[in-house]
Amino acid sequence: MRIRAAASAALASASVLAIGWMVGAPAAESLQATLATATAATSTPATSTGTTPAAPSPGAAAQTPQAPAAPAAVAATPAGITGTFDGAVVQTRFGNVQVSVAIDNGTITEVTALHLTDHDPRSVMISNQAAPILRSEVLTAQSAQVQNVSGATYTTAGYLQSMQAALDAAQF
């Protein structure tokens, strides 16, 4: 009888966790979309210094960084794009974020944080910890479609939005 009760309790706990996980996923996406929309309304346009002409992207400010459930596969990229492209300055609750991306023959070779959140010492610390992780993830994924850095939600959202604006400017 005790074994049956223990198994039943374990199953009930697993069910609660599974339902909570399933319910939490849309809520997290909704929070991310709300955050991106709020920061998109206050971002400035991207600039570029590359060899590919920068074309304004009509929907660039409204695009939201999407964090896939699993790491994204490296997508086919347009060959021949070379240059350094600055992303938009994205305003977040804890300060502005802006990145620059270097592309060599259709491959992202470097991502540089031009400005990270600096509202207070804690936001500076969080951004300084998140930036190398985000840089590494972007270089691996060859896109702005990477997962959020835990504990750095605002920095991640601003970083990825600015990154996407730079890629849009590069027509990448």
C-alpha cells in the first residue's frame, strides 16, 4: 500500500511540473514579446559601415528576439557580405544596449558590445557576465536566434534586438 501511495504521489508531482512547464512556456513568450515591444518603441535605427548597402528595414524595430526551445541549427547565409554593421541603440529598463557585428564573406566573425546596460552597478555586473555568453552563442548560431541568458533578461533582449538590427542592415 505504501509503494502505491508513493508512486501515486510521484506521478502527481510529475503531472503538476509538466502542466506548470507547459503553461509557463506561453507566459514566458508573452513576457518576452511585451519586453521586446516596449524596447522596440524606443530604439534608434541601425547604421552600417560595410560593403553591402544598408537598406532600411520597415519592420526592424517591431521584430522581437525569439529564443528557440532548442539550439537553432546554423542556417544558410548569403555569401559575399563583408563589413562591420552597427545595430540599433535599444533602450531597456536598465540602460541602453548596442552591438556591432563583423561579417566576412557571409560568416559572422565577431560581435562587439558597443554599449551595455549601466543603470546601476548590479546591471553593469549582469551585462558584463552575459555579454561573452551571448557573443559565443551568436557566433555559434550565426544568427540572433539564441536562448536567453538566465538572470540577464533585459540585457539579452536588448543585445539580441540590436544584433538583429545589425544583421538586417547587412541584409544578412
